[in-house]
Amino acid sequence: MAANNLIPVPPGDRWRLLALVLLALCLRGYTVANTTVPSRDCIVFVRDGLQLESPPPEYESRLAVLRKLEHHPGYPVAIVVMSWPVRSIMGETTVASMSLSAQLVSALAAVLLVFPMFFLARRVFDRNIAYAASAIFTVLPVYVDVSSDGISDSLFLLTVAWALWFAAQAMDASNWKRAFLFGSGSGACCGIGYLLRIEVGVVALGIGLTLAGTLLNRLARRGPSRQPLFAGIGLVLGFCVFFGPYVQAIGKLTNKPTAGALIEGALKGEAPKKTYFERDESRLRGVNLPIAAWWNDKAFEGQSKPVWALKALWAEYSKAAHYVVPFFGLIGLLISLRRLSDPRLMMLVLTSVFHLCVLYTLVLRNDYVSQRHTLLTVMITTIFVAVALPAVGSSSLRLWHRPSATSQLAVWMKQRTPWQVGAFLTLAILAVAITRDLRSLHHERSAHKEAGLWLKEHGDPSIPIIDPFGWTEWYAGRTLDRWPDPHQPLTVPLYVIFEPYSDSAHSRLAKYEIAQGLHDKPGSVALVEYTPNGKPKKRVVVYLFTPEPKKKGK
């Protein structure tokens, strides 16, 4: 067991950490520099941050803005803080400066995540496992995309990793004072995580139940029980420091509409409302799309929804874990079963189990799951992957110790260690993943950006835009710090943004049905169109809709 000083970093580990930082930095730097457009969520986060910074006239204070947000405020605030130096360098508040600020927050969080993840895995296992696990998770393509985009996931995972590390330290503490200190640190990280995403409750639950189980076990064995008791007290107090003021300020548990509806519906015994991601039944063909899976009553009539939910969750988890990771992770978990009495290891297992159970429940109720939702469990899985690598290496080396194996290759292999074979497997996983990482983020959405820039230069600023996707009006400079009008009158000229030959059935985005109905009316004229390279079905057309004049009565 490592010494109880805060974060001992031997010289060899410093080189490991430097290599991990450089790996994370290079991948995120490349992806940020090669981003075509940020995600739609990024637009919302930027807008929320700017409104918190300077409340619009219709809101009397920042508190009023905070209460109307549909996301937790931590990430929008982080974007604004990051934008201060970015805007000072770029000169003004623009789409470019704010989207870059959002991406830099995510990328920086991903770079910093290597520290708590390395320290956590080293605390529970050893430095080799910590190094391999951190490297593998750092390069997983879904995580690279998410942590280079303008969304909150990597910042959330950073707080989670620190919370788990503080908790592991509390479980190792030699006295109740240190246990309370580290428990408070874990709770504070969970509380900060709650300002980012409500899912942090899963982590707090996993840590709390592990501490409770450790306490009961020690009481039954008449062992030292003050450490887990005070660690648990610290966890609760640290969490409430951030959770309490936020909940009091907004007057409810969460800003998230989906989570709020689930909580309210569960309390009232009501069925969940249809989600933002509900698909158009007439166009839906399959369960899986590149980034997510949806349930549809008509398309999957006769199928068991619980079975579908299980398959969908597994599919999205497998994609996020780059397919090979779950296989090695299962081997590592089986190897680790004999150590489940270690509360630090049990904490990781419980956190993953609770996370997957919550996701499964949400899939059943919301009919939707995305790859990025599974990243918490993927992060923990990679630790068990690293556990499996030397074991697989040891099994492989046994094949070369047969008496009949006398070739030069056999002699060379007999001189290898299990971890040398494990390092080769790690490099193979890294090579496959990095090859996939080297692509432009959201390149298939380039037409929306081009259309927006065209409207900014050539469009009439007095004509409203009907854009169900959000990118075009954003790049046109119409909605950087304000929400688009959801009730545009159809009696005035309108710019309509539409993908006439899209290969996917779009979710019920705001104004999608309006744009669909307007783009082929007699009063609509195609002004300009753009097609992404290699993506003809993602072609975007800008229409000018002019309503027919009302006929005068006779």
C-alpha cells in the first residue's frame, strides 16, 4: 500500500505522467484545430454562459437566468471564464471565440484528467496498470471527440475521477481526521460535479454505500470504525457545500428537463413524457445511429422493450469503449474478484453497476441512449483492462515455454515478461484508436456552417431564420447570446434551412416540422446550397419563403 502522504510522485511516474499529458494534449489539440462545427449542445452552453455573464433585459438578475437554464450552470460558467483570455486575444465576442472557449474547457479537462485517473488506478493497483489504463482511455475515439467538443462530459469526468481518488484515500486513512479530510474532498468534488451533470449522484452513491458497507463490516468484526464513519460524514458535508446553495437557488433538484420530468413523474406515478429525441415514425428505419440508439413503437412493434434497452445500452457502451475494451475489461474484472474485499476496488465496481442500472432505467423510460452517456463506466472499465494485460501476457508466454519451442522467436519470447507483452497489447489498442481519432469533428455538418456564413454576408438581417438544426443561424450571428424566437409568424418573409435529402430521420427539433412544410411551398425559392465532401445526403439548402399576399375581399 502506498504511503499516506498526499500524492507521492516518484521520478519514474513523472515521466509517465508527462507522456500521458503530451498524448492527451496532442490528440485534443489536433481535434480542436480540425473541428468543422461544434455540437448543437455547445451552442446552448455558450448562450447560457453569455446570458449568465450579462443577463438579457427580460431577466432582472443572474439568478433569474440561472433558474431558466435547461442545463446545470457549471460548464457555461467555465466557458465564460475561459473566454476572457480568448476574447482578449481574438478581439471580440464572436461565434469563433466562444466555440473555441468551450472546446478549450473540454480539452483542458481531458488533459488534466490523466492525473486523477493515474493516481486512482495506482492507488488501487500499481503504476503500470495506472499508466496503461490512463493511456487507453485517453485515446478512445468517442472520448477524444467528446472531450474536444463544446460539451460538459470531460469536465464532469474530471470531477468524478478526483472524487473517486479522494474516496480511495479516505478508505486508506490511518486516522479519523485524515479520513474526514479526504471524505470531504470527495464530497466537494461530487458537489462540483453536480453543478455540471446530475449523474454525479451515481458516483456519490457508490462511494457512500462502499463507506457504509466498510463501516458495518468493521463494526461486525469489532475493527476500527471511526475512519469510514468520519469519511462518510465528510462526504455528505462536502457534497452539500455545493449541492445545497444550487438547489436552494433554483428551487428544485435540477435544471435538466428530462431528469426533472423523471423525478416528478416518479413521485406522481406518471408515465414519462416523450423526449426531445423522439423520432418521426414514418421515417425511422433502424434502432442505431452512429452516436445513439432510439426506441420507436411502430418500428419495433412486437419486440421486447426491456431486451431492446439492454441491447441498445450494450451497443452504445461497446462503441464508446471501442469494442475491444469490454473484452479485456471482463478478464480484468474476473481476475480482481478475489480482491473485492478491498473497499477501493468495491467502490469502482459499485459505481459502474449503479451507473449502468441508472442508464438502463433511463433507456426504458426515455427511449434513448448515447455513447457518451456510458463514458463513466468506460473510464472504470479501462482500469480493469490494464489489470488484464499482464495476465494475458503471462498466458501467452506459456505457449513459448514448451520443449518443442526452440526457434529464435521462441528463445526471444522466453526472455520477455508478462508486462512486456501487456505493453505490446496496449500499443496495439492505442494504434487502432489513434488512427480513428485523426478526423475532423462533425465534418458532415460543414454545409450548415457555410450556409450561416453566407447568410451573415449576403442575407437580409431583418428577415428571420427558421433553422431547426441551429448551426446556420448561429454562424449567421443571429443567436450567439440569445434564444431564437420559437414562434416566428408565417406571414412575413423567412429564410428556411433544410436538408432535403437527409439520410437520417431527424429528432423532433424545434421548428423542424415548420421547415419541412415551408421548404417546398410555392413561395419558397432556393437561394444557395452547400454539400459536405463525400456526404451528398447532408446537403443544406437555404430557401427564401415569401408568403402569398392576402387577396382582397370582393
